[in-house]
Amino acid sequence: AMTADEQYALFEKSIRERLVKQARDEAVQAFREEIGLDDEGVKQFGEWRSKKDGANETAIVTFGVRGTEIHELETKHGRWSMEETISEISRTYQTWMPMLIGVEDVAYQKALVEVLNRQQHPWTIQPIKVDKDKRRRALAVTGMFQTGRVYLSNPDLIAQLKVFTVTPMDSADDLVDACVHALRLVQLYAYPGQ
């Protein structure tokens, strides 16, 4: 037989589990509503998540490669709707004609990849599988910085990188993420085997 303390602990655990499940279900439902996902899983392209207060920004970092040098050509970021994001990507493509465009292959960005692939542009969209560990992602490209091969010019990107190196989990990092993803694509496609 269980003691009164054991019964109370079991009751408390049961209540806690129910509350956690309820909170998780509510969070999932809120996310589904936020990105326009109905019960059948049909994506409705309305406002992009980044328009909401407190949400991350969308960031685009474009690099050009000359020999062993990697130059930042353009960096832009903002809280854009999906249509605005597509327009920004299109403008970037028309300006720089990149070899490929990387897009994170998570959550609502998966829908963006599908939409971009349906556009009437000859671009190549590269879905990027994201490692959840931001520090590990950044470490994959630090050698490029350490050898002096990366040249940056955007003050917002430089500032985020400086803060990120000190407090990677507590800082705004949208530009850092976009920069790291772009540099990984440079590693994989401009310098294969490195």
C-alpha cells in the first residue's frame, strides 16, 4: 500500500503531466494558427511568422568568392511577410545571380522552399538541414574567419557576430545564422572537400 506522501506525489506528478501536455497542445495549436496550418496540414500563405512582435527576423547574407577570398556582397534583414521575403530573395537573385540560395529546412521555411521552387526564376534552392546547436553550427565555419578568408562589411552582421561569440544563446542571431549557413554552402560548393 502507498503512503499518503506517495499518493500525493503520484497525484502531483499526474497533474503536472496533464498541465504540461495541455500547455504543449496549446502552444502547438497557437503555432499552427500563426503559420496558417489547418487541420489537414494545408499551408495557407498569409503573413509570414517574422511579422509578429518578438519573432525572429528573416535574414539574407550573400557572399561572393574570388580565389580563396570570401566577400560579403550584401546583407539585409527584416520582419517580412512571405511575399516580401520572396521579393527580397528575388531582388538579391537579380542583383547577384548566386550559384544557389540556401533556405533553412525547418518549420514554416519548408513552405518557403516549395513556393520558391515554383517561381519563374532559374535559381537553385538548397534546403538547409539545421543543427539545433547554434554554437556547433558556427564552429563549422570558424576556420574561414581564423585564416582571414572572410571579408565582412555590414555593421549589423559584424555586431551580431561579436555578441554571439560572447553569449551565443542570449543574443539576436538571425544574421549570424544566415551568415553561417551561407558560409557552409561556400564550403560545400565553392571549396568541396574542405
